[in-house]
Amino acid sequence: MITHPSRHCAVELQALPSRIGQVRRIVSAQLRYWHLDPLIDRAALGVTELLTNVHRHAQPDKTCTVEIELLLDHLVVSVHDHDPRLPVAGDISDVAATATCGRGLAMVAAVSESWGVRAEGDAGKVVWFMLAAPEPAPAPAPTEVVAMPASARPARRVGVGSEKPAHRFVSEVELPVDEHRSQHAPARSAVAG
């Protein structure tokens, strides 16, 4: 039974370093919502690489749209930008060991089932990659409910005084007092900010 034949999420943004982290978190949260946790790391890495390419190379602006779509048995992640120039996936063996760029599309290819580029003329291009979606967990088998006849039910015990409470509460606790410490210390949070 197919319950959701297609699920779609889109985010429009400026591909700036601070925004790339936000989109990575949005993609991760959306995949958790769709119960696709096994895809989070690969999808986040792939979308980070594609958005970094937009940030570094796209002209005339850095505006782009990230889309994730679940189509039955696979997830498609795509980034549309307004630059009509297509990316060139070079040979990774040609990239110097100390280079800080040149590996992005090779990484996308390594973590995905497939990837590609679709030219859209003056509207720019779409770079996409696909991940195989994990099989959904099987639904639990329906449980058959059988009514028990009244004669087979255990008798209820009412008013039995020998039962002990599950928890005991102490009404007064004496704590040692440190004379050198203020009695009213300010509350502090363990969470920064």
C-alpha cells in the first residue's frame, strides 16, 4: 500500500556560508520527519557541496532553490541556480592533495546512487543527486482482540490494606549548611545563551 506517493520540500535562499548550514539543518529535519534518518548524512553532505558550488561559482547572483523530493523508493535532492554555465566534474586524481576545492562533485558522486545536471537555458541550471530510500518498516500485524468471558476474569480485590505504595516520599530532609556560602545563590542554566 502506498500512503505517500510523493513528498516534496523546497527552500529558496542566498547561497552564503551562514545559510548553507541552515539549509543543511532544514534538510536533516525534513528527512527525520519523513522517517528517512539513514539518508541524513549523505543528503546533508551532498546539499552542502552543491550549495558551496553555487556560493563559489554562480553568476550573476547567489540566489538558488533547494528541493528534496521523495518518490516511492528514492530521494532526489536538487539545487537550481540562475547561472547557465554547467559545472565540470574533473578527474579527482588531478586535484592536488593540498587543494581546497575540486572535490565537491566527486564527493556527491561517491555518496549518491546517481547525479546529473539539467540545463534550463537562460533560467540557469539544476544540479541533482539521487539516494535510494530505505524500505519502510513493516506495519505491525493487526492484533486480534478476543473478549474474555466474565467467568474467566480474575476477581478484583477491593479494600485490601496489605498493599504497599510503590514510592515513599520523605517529608523533611536536613541538608548541611555551608556558612561561607550565600543562602540565595542565583540560578544558572546549563544551556549557553
